[in-house]
Amino acid sequence: MMAVTVQDLVKNYTVKKKTIEALKGISFSVEKGEIFGIIGPDGAGKTSLFRILTTLLEPDGGSATVDGCSVKDEYLQIRQRVGYMPGKFSLYQDLTVQENLEFFAAIFNVSIADNYEYIKEIYEQIAPFKDRKAGQLSGGMKQKLALCCALIHKPTVLFLDEPTTGVDAVSRKEFWEMLHRLKTQGITILVSTPYMDEAGLCDRVGLIQKGAFLSIETPQSIIRDFKKTLWSVRADDMYRLMETILKSPLINSCYPFGQYHHVTFKDDTKKQSDLEAIVAPGNFKDVEIAAIQPNIEDCFMALMTE
């Protein structure tokens, strides 16, 4: 049995008499013990999906089950079986670390002592601050406290909505290491993120944009499906360089990526010499052109243009 199944799920919002489609009939499934990443920009539909699967919103169409329970008819059972960590820190900021944890344990009618082994590794990192109010914690410590509270009742499925947004690089790395250790305990983890580099840390990912999935695959398979040769280009005047490249009718795409522009041709038989010829009239200095391997973000951009 799948941990999560979603079939033709639809969610609409009405804003100023205008209907906005947050989810456009999406379907997917997540296996037990899998880390499934939902990757996409702000406004893509990630939070709406998580709120439906954790029974905080009702869908306007379609169906979904979590741990075998229907989100429409068995929402009370689902709430006992899932852990949810929303994107915005939502614990009680005027309560201490320990008081927050005790409060959430009481809600689920469980004992911290009985379930301590479940959260021990994470909690030991924040234990020195157990008497500090949650609102006074750093971003990384807030993140770990929220994860402890989401795990205290031993959920079978864990939903993490953009858990690393606004967190420093070291805390992000530590957080993902914790997720992989939780996976070994048999927990199914669904995590949404706008950070494309985190896609490679998931077993499978769904690339979502404007309420629809562009692709659902392993990160390696998504990269293998990138059909065109990808070129990186840089020069002394990057903005003018992009303008020059995009003016050519031979170019399929050109977008900034760090210190480089990533470029593809409409006709993939074109070579480096063709790109050099496009750039040459601009009289740029320090021009660098090279064929490179795509990453998840390149694949996402390609799928969007398709």
C-alpha cells in the first residue's frame, strides 16, 4: 500500500471575483519510506497541496489518501498519523523550548519520555536551550524544535513545507542529514522546497509549476531526459551578452545562472563555433564558452519553456 495517493486533485481560490487554479487536477503517489520532494517556485501550489493532504483544506475535486485514509472522510485518523511542519514558524514563541514540546505531546496524548528515543538525536541539539523562549531561537534551532514537535507522536508520514527557507547553509545540510536518518526508521517524508539543489537529496521529485506537475521522476532520470546540449557562456558585460545571444534566431533559451548564462540552441547540431559567431559582433572581453552537464534547475527551466 502506498503511503500517499493523489488522483486528479483540484483546488481553486476566488480572489476579487477571479478564480485562481492552485492545483489543476494533479495525480501522483508516494511509496512508504520514501523521501518525495515537491520542487517549484513560490505560488506553484506546494502549500495548497500540503494543506489538503494534512486535512487543513478541502479539495474542490479529485481524491487523496494518506496512510490508507481518505482526506475527505477520515481526516481525524489522518491527523493522528501525520506530522506537519508549515513553512512559517508556527510554534508558541512566548513558551520555552521544553514547554512547546510538552504542549504538543499533550495534544496527541503521548508521553515525551515514552517517545524520547524517536526525537533524541534532534532534541539533544537544542537541549542546551530548553529554557529559552522559542521566539528567541536562531532560525536553525527553530527548525529543529518544529521538527521535534512534528515527530513527538511518532507519525507515519511527515509533511515539511519549505522547511529550509531562510536557514543558513550549514543548518540546511544538517537538516537534510536528519531527514535521511528519519527515513531509516520507516517514516515517509514529503518535503517541498524552492531550492533546486535540494532535489538531488530526494528519492524522487515532482517539479511543479502553476498547479501542475511538469515531471515526476528520480533526480537522475530528470537530468538524463534533458535532450539538448547545454552551453555556459560568460564575458565582461553579462547583461549585454544575454541581449546579444537572445537576438539570434538560432537560440532556444538563455538565462542567467550564477556567474554564467546557460544557453541552448533550437537545432542541437549547432556547435561552439556557432555560439562564438553569435557573440563575436558584441566585441566582448574575456569570453568563455563551454559545453556543460545540466542540473535540476536547467531541467526545470527547459520543461517550463516546453
